[in-house]
Amino acid sequence: MSKLGIAQVGCGDIAHIRYFYSYPKLKDRLELVGLYDMNRAFMDQTAAELGVKAYDSWQQLLDDPAVKAVVVTTYHPSHAQYVIEALEAGKQVLCEKPICTNTQDTERIRKTVNRTGGIFMALPDDAYPHVDTVKQMIQSGVIGEVNSADGVFAHQGPLHAPWFFDKKLAEWGVLADLGVYPISMFTYLFGPVDTVYGKTVMLQKERVSLKGEPIKPSVEDSAAVIMSWENGMQATLRTNWCTAADKSVCFWDFRIYGSKGVIYINFSDEAHRVVVFSPYAKLEGEAIEYLGFGDNYVIKTDTSDLNVDIVEAFLDAVESNTPIADGGCSIARQAHVIEIIQSVYESSKSGQEKKIKTRF
């Protein structure tokens, strides 16, 4: 099987952490052909370091027949246009989260995906091995009837990249950077949300970047959200850039409450990614005391590299020419997630609960 030729659009932090890190581990299946970034000097430096081509223009990248797929890791508001133009040029596309910053752009992307028939993978990816294990446990009734869930994702903020704090460049703040993850994961586990209520605020009016540069934020850095489903279940999430933790060791955990037990998911604790409190039934797994409670069990799950998992999932879809399922990393589900985030901002302004219209 020939290798998939990939071009990267955007050479920032996530490109290095996730994609330039993952590509060498999958070198038997893909080849990084080249890069495009609006910062020419940075692009040239990155291309030289990786030993790949630096494109003179976005159009030159699209015209290159060696490029079969494009990975988009640019500023949030620019995602939609890059995705649409790449799909129209016959490329397969993987887009970082959030796929865009308004519901109009999600509809533009959806129409393009449907018209072109291209493979489009829309992050976040929630189909991690441990999250899928949790989904199976929920569906099989391990913790009884689920009634509520809580999620937290927080760290000190993307101080390495001041553009995140600039509304003109990012449009959305912490909800686009961190909040999108728990929102997306809850839709993956429990299906379409019915209503949402939220509050967003800017707490830290002045910041300093990792390079010592002053930052004057113009987007929210803290948000609290309540999501409700048609069956009455509710989930809360809190996300902020105001927590005393570096983004590499952030707080990223969830609790799912059921009539017969509780599931804990901790992305930052590889040894205890999934723990189940099950006082009425013994489960397979190591029995431990957890958060002061007995009757807890460490559930063994695949601890594969979560960054590599994402690229592998994209390769699987492209190689098999299998469109992403609506319940997975699809435009359908991420359109729903984008509507939820947009509705949180609207709810914060109006003080009113918002009805979510999209479904997947």
C-alpha cells in the first residue's frame, strides 16, 4: 500500500506536539510532503527542521498532486475556509478543534463534505480506548441508570501563544481551547444535547506570556456550563485558564454518576484513567480505595498514545475510504458541539437557557 501524502497547514504548538510528533511513528503509512504557514520565516525554519517542502502559497499546496490529505492547525476562525477549499480540491481533511467559530461555517463545511464526498475528520476525537470502555460500561448498565455527570478541564492558559487571548484572532476563548473537549465527550457518551445554560467571564485582565510579553486578554478565560438531555439527565462542566497548573499537567477529569455506581475518568493519570465505584457488585480490575471510598476498581484499558491514535484513526478512514460515522469525529456531531458553544455565549449574555436544534 502506498503512503498517504500529507501537507500541514499551520506550524504552531499543536502541530508540533501532536502531528510532527506522530508522523514519524506512522512513517510506514504516511509521508509529510510539506507545510504552509502565513508566517514565512517560521514555516521555512520548521520545514528545514523536518526536511520537507515549504509552500510559497496555499494554492501551491492545493495544486500539488503529491498531497492527498491536509491537516489544518491554523487559527480557529480560519479553519472553515481551509477545510472547504481543501475538500473542493479533492483532498482528504483532518481539522483541529474547534472546526470553526460559528454555526454558519459548520453548515458551509457540512454542505462541502456532502457535495465532495471527501473524508473529513473533525476533532476533538473522543473515541479513545478508555473513553470507549466507559461508553460500553454505561450502555451495559455497570453503574445503573446514569443521572448526571461533571467535567473539569483547566490550566493556566496558553501563555506560549498570546493569540489565543486576542478576540480579533481567536474569536472564542477558553471554551474553544479547553471547553470543547468535555462538551464533545459528553455528546459522544450520551448523544445530542437538548438545552444549554452557561456563563462566561474574563477574570484575569492582564497576563504575561512565556516570553515575558504583556498580554491584554479580550476573550473569556472561565466558563461554567449546564447541559441537559431530553431524558432529564444533566451534565455540568467548568473550564478555565486561571488554574495554577501548566498545560502539560492540567486538570482534566470527569465523573459520571449512576444509580449503582460512579465512573471516574482522569486523562492526566495514566495508571488510573478509569476507576469505577461499584458498592453493589464486584468488577474485574484492581480493587482500591479512591477519594476516601472503598469498593473502587481500576479498569484496565489500552494506554496507547492518544496523539498517535488520532492520526491513525484518520489514516484508517482514508485508506478504507470510509466516511466518519455521525457519532464519531464527524461534521454532524461537531456541528452540534459548535452550536452548544455558540449557545453558551448567547446564554451568558441573555441569562436564558438555549434550545439546541442540531442533531446527529
